[in-house]
Amino acid sequence: MSERVIVAGAGPVGLMLAVELGLAGADAVVLESRDRPNERSRGMVINAAVVELLDQRGVMDRLRPHGLEFPRAHFAQLWLGPERLREKHAYAFAIPHSRIEAELAARARDLGVDVRYDAEIVALDQGANGVTVKTRSGESFEGAYLVGCDGTDSTVRGLAGIGFPGDELPFRGILGDVPVEPGDPLFTLLGAHENDGGLFAVGPVDPHTLRVMAGEFGVEAVPNDTPVTYDELRESFERLSGAKLTGGEARWLSRWNAPTRHAERYRSGRVLLAGDAAHVHFPLGGQALSTGIEDAVNLGWKLGADVLGRAPDGLLDTYHDERHPVGARACLTTRAQVALLHPLSAVSPLRQVLAELIAYDDVNEHFVKMVGGLDIRYDYPYEAGDHPLLGRRLPQVTVGEEPIARLLEPGRGLFLEFAAGSGRTDEVAAWTGRVDTVTAPATPEIDAAALLLRPDGRVAWATRASSGADGLATALRTWFGEPTRN
């Protein structure tokens, strides 16, 4: 059987998966239907979960010079207070998603991944031991697995016969990058706005360009690949804002619609799905990208272990088990936000009451973590106790002299001990090469004597006790296989 993993799609999710596979030491190739990388992108901001996941792999260091911290978050355009969280987490970050793609592609190539453009998959043959795909040019690729990260209209999902049920709101969205001169009246409309007709927003792209967005509810959707004109953007924006959109051209135009769909399953034999190929919903709060990026981080290390022959039984099945409920949750919470946006005049009283509730710290924290992708907790297939950190990501903490993100960069498991001399590190040593160990002074930000983290940063085991096994060996075997020595 080939050890290669074929990834369809060189967007942020497919490239993040490629990075994870490269870190695991797996052979991977990314096949992208476009003939070149994206130079423009609809997305301009990433939320806290994406920042933390990219930081965990060292990619944020490459991105920070090209964007800026964005300490805002909203639920249905009701502003939240991320600075009021009791734990320390990243803020959102304003940066074009095309820049993220570029940096992830560079990182994937550094790790030995083959990233190919103008390689559209048109056929799939799946067997018991692998897959073969054919591109439009007639080239064939064989692999152990194929992962569809090829977007809402996923060819891979269709070829694998995976259902994608859901529906679509009557909604038409258009955006464009519009050249402006200093003092243009559009600058007075910076930010996001909503009214009974829909949503509109204006944001800076560079000193001489503004991103103009208009989305109208109750209007028949137009397929995303239908050409859009500047006049169409201008008319929609003026209906919603009442302001004039001057000029006669735009540097870039694109459409966006409002489907909510969720794949029936994330795996069919040797074909898996991630990102928009698996779940799509109204674009609010960056949840689409954070859900997709964490799909990739969850899947990558498991898939790498599988193709390299070191995965324990059932490891790859945990991908669907853990991520499918998260995709369903993202679809639910974005539907809830849309219900609070239209018709605005009818839901205005409810929005006012919700705004009052958000003033309470616990309610604010609930919504900040929800829209920021920070509230996810996995259940495990073994008795792991009741420590509150189990299944969660750690907050942004420093362990000894290193940020937790730096310790996770290699893409291996991590055992943290805050009470030297317990003998636990000797137990973990049997998984050397798969799990790193770090002993550090206790920190008040982590209420534990020791922790085991999976390569994706999720807490797999935790204890407040300073001695005793307490299921540590079970957790190690579940995620990392049998020990190399007893």
C-alpha cells in the first residue's frame, strides 16, 4: 500500500493538513484545480482559535508582519468583550486569507510536501488498500487516502458518494475591492452595519482601497460562479446603505451566498472530508475557517500515524467522532445568528435583551468562546476522570520559559509535569519519539500536577495528584500506540 496521502484543495484547510502531514513525516501531495495560488480572498480576519492553531505550528510568526491584532468579536453583530475572558487566549487577527495560504504553502513545501496547481481531480477509484485519482490533464496519483478539502462544491465528496444535506437562504451577497481617494465619503461608513434589508460593510485593504460588502436577505441567490459586475455591487450597496458608491470599476469582485449544509459523514472508506467540503454555513465570526483549520489539525497527526504504521486501532475513526459534532454545532450557532439578523425590526427586542445578558461576564465568555472556536471539548473512548481540562485546549500559558505553542510546534504528543520526581516521566519515556516530556515549575494558570497533550494540543489526560498512574498508560496507548519498551 502506498503511504502517500492525496489532499484535494490548496486553500487554508488543505494546506494546514499538508503541514500536519509533513510534520508527521508522511508523504503527501496537494492537488489544486486553480492554475495559481489565490491573490485575493473574501476572508480578511481570522478568529482566536485559528490564531492559536497557527501559532502552535509557528506559522503566526510569518503572518504577524502582514496584519494586525483585532481585539473584537461579535455574535450576530452584537459586540462582545474578549478582553473579559478569565483565561488568556489570542485575539482575532486581521489579515487576508490569501496571505495565510501563501505562508502555509511555503511551510508545507519546507516540510517536503508536493503542492501542485492546475491539477483538478475528475475521477476516483477507491479500493480496500488505497485510492487512485485522475486529474483533468490525464495524470494519475495513487495514495493510501484521499482528503477532500476542495470547498463547498467538493468534487471529492461527490465522487465518494457522501451526502451533503441542508438548505439555502434566499440571500445575495457581493463584495469588491474599490479604489478610493483620501477623504472619500466611504470612509465614514467603516465597519459592519445591518438593517432590515441585510448587511453591508466597509473595511480597509490598503491606503487606497476599501473592501465593500453588501448582502441582501429575501433575494434569490445567484450561483457563486456567475459573473458579477461593479454596477451590481453599487446598486446593492446603495439600497442597503443609502450612500453613493462612486467610481466605475473595482479591482476584484466576488459573490457569497448563505447555504447551511453538513456532510452525512466525514469518512467513506479511504476518503475523508475537511473544511467547507464537510460543512458550510453563513460566514459570521470566522467560524467556517476555524472549524476547517481544526479539522485539519485533528486529522493530520492521526492520518500521518496511520500511513506510517504506528496508529493504534481505531485512531482514524476518532476524526469523524470528534469533528462531526463540531461541524453540526457550527451550523447551529450560525443559524442562530442569522435568526437574530433578519428581519431586524422583528428581532430587535430580542437583540436588546441579549445585549443586556452579554453584560454579564459568564454570558460574555460563553459567546466569545463560541464564536472564537474556543469552547470545544472532546469526549474520550476511555475512563479519563473528570478533570475540567480534559478534551480542551490549554489557554495561552508559559511553561517554564517557553510558551505552550512553542512546545507543540514539532507536532508530537507532549507530557507536562509540574512536580519533578514523581516517576511519571520514566513511564512516558517508553513512547519516546512520539511524546516529548517537559518538567517545569507549577503555574497558577494550570490546575494540574501533570498533563498529557495530543499533537493537536488537546488535553488527553490530566491529574491534580503528584503520584500514581491514574490512567496515564491507557491514554498513551489510546493516542500513541503500544510502548516501544516496557
